[in-house]
Amino acid sequence: MLEDLPIPTDKSLCLVASKALELNPEDFRILQDALDNPNWPHSKLAQELRARGFDVGETVVRRHRLKTCACVR
Ligand SMILES: [Zn+2]
């Protein structure tokens, strides 16, 4: 009866978190460490991530790190 009930797409994650889920475990850990490292300025971290193919902007990185992104809602 309910076989075709769709699985809701998770819209509660911001771009950083949703993209992080696509990373392999090693990259995921490196990303988490970088996000937790206060020595990384938001803009520089976003720039370096983009240079490596993790296409995020400074704004989403900053909001995710400051926990003002969609993840915490
Ligand atoms: Zn987030």
C-alpha cells in the first residue's frame, strides 16, 4: 500500500554538510578537522576547498562553522 511512499530528501542540511556527505571517510575527517580549526579563516578555507574541487563559498562555510546554517535548525 505504501510501497511508493517517497523518502524525503534531506533539506535540513546546508551546502557544506550535504557536500561533506559525498566525501570519502578520509576526506570527511580532514574537512571536519579544518572546519574545527580556528586557525583557518573562513574565506581562506573556502578558497582552498574550492581549489580542491569542494565547491563552497565563504558565506556557507562561515555559517556552517558558526552554526548559523540550516544544519542546526
Ligand atoms: Zn551546516
